[in-house]
Amino acid sequence: MITGWTSIILLSNTTFNLEIKELISKMYLNQKNFIVNVKDLSILLVKDANERFSEKNLDIIRFNNEKSN
């Protein structure tokens, strides 16, 4: 509904055209930044998981080595 209304207003060339276009541009940039931030967060979460799992595996190996001795 808002998309249609916005399209009609932009086609009508009203006094708020510039403000509407600026706001749409900001919305697009925020959406783009959000996607980039989600990607960066995902990378950090994978790095954290890899680090924790490798530490856990080292602890298991140490435990098994101590148990064998």
C-alpha cells in the first residue's frame, strides 16, 4: 500500500518529491548496511565457534592423553 502511494506521489511531482526521494535513499542505504552487518556478524560467529570447538577438541585430547598415562 505504501509503495503504491509513494509511486503515485513521485509521479505527481509534488512539493515533497525531494524529501521522499532522500528518505527512500536513506532506507535503501540502511537496508544495504543491515545486510552487510548481518554478513559480518555471521563471519564473527563462525570464527568464534571454530575457536571454541578447536579449544574443546584440545581439551579432549589432553584429557585422553592424561588418562592414558
